[in-house]
Amino acid sequence: NAGVMQNPRHLVRRRGQEARLRCSPMKGHSHVYWYRQLPEEGLKFMVYLQKENIIDESGMPKERFSAEFPKEGPSILRIQQVVRGDSAAYFCASSPEPANIQYFGAGTRLSVL
Amino acid sequence: AQRVTQPEKLLSVFKGAPVELKCNYSYSGSPELFWYVQYSRQRLQLLLRHISRESIKGFTADLNKGETSFHLKKPFAQEEDSAMYYCALVYGTDKLIFGTGTRLQVFP
């Protein structure tokens, strides 16, 4: 089992561009969580998805951010019209069922120029 | 509001010394707490969870509801314990609330 795979590891975007972050959960896991870590801070919950459903998006900014977890393929976190404040490390985690141990990917470090 | 506080950004000890990484939480319900560890250039991984009541790599953590604490302890630190340690609380049935982390440095 390859574990939770995130790509790219590093992503550089200019202000106003779009950023797409991908997350493939562990085999057999249908629950995906996205977290954001700003410099000098802990990880902050953004969104929880099951296949084709958003279960909890209470941590997502109201604008420019969206997430999906289609029936086939990885989960995508999409940030439109990026701004410098979006620069952070974005982590994805997966679990086989809710309220279970979450297994983390290595993260995507987004830098906005 | 739900919150996890790790008051120390950095904890430095010598090899063989005891270690205690502090974690305090604020939660109105019955908490479920975890310690995650991130070694250099590796991903975040679970170290232990309070409901398991087990010792992993010599680390233990006891939930103290009276003091709302879940401190991580190890009697004799090893150099390979050097890492970032995050305390986390499950909120609802899904999200984890993390502390800001403590970097443990173990000197030879």
C-alpha cells in the first residue's frame, strides 16, 4: 500500500492563477480530509469528503476554494485566483471510515509569487 | 471553543533525559486525543491515541480530564526522537484540531 499520495509536492503560482492540488487516498479508504498549515501554525481543517460528496466544509474559505472527490480519480483541492496569503502547505489525509485514524500524505507546498 | 494548546515551540534535551511535551485542550464533550509525529523529511504519522492506552517507541500519554491535559512523556529520550510533535483533538466525527506543534531536539 503506497500510502496517501499528494501531487505536486511543490507548486508555484503567480497571483491570479489557479492552483490544483491532488490527493489519492490509501487503497480501500473512501474518506478524505484536507488541512492547511500556514507558517508557524498548526494544521487547520478545511474540508471532509467521501466519494462524490462533501460532508463537512466548515473550514473552507467561502470564496475561491473548492474541493471534490469524484467516483473515479483523486480528490482535488482547487484554489482560483490565488493570492499571496494562500501560500501554505496543504495536507491530505484519508481514513477507511469516519472517526478513525487519519493517514496523511506528504503535503503540497504552494508558493504564490 | 475547541482548542488545542502546545505551549512550547521548542524543547531541547540531552540523550537519556526525561521528556514531557505539554498539550492542553478545550472541549465541551468527551475528548478523543492523538499525538502525531513528523520526522525530518517524512510525512505526519500517528504516534498514539489516548483510547489505545498503549506505549509506542517508549512514549506514553495520559488523559487528565481535571487538568484538560494530554501530555506526552518518555523517561529516556533518544536522538532518533528528534521531530515535530503535534497534539490533536477529534471534533465531531471527522475533523482533527491540531496544536501548533513542539519541536523536540535530542542532543547526544
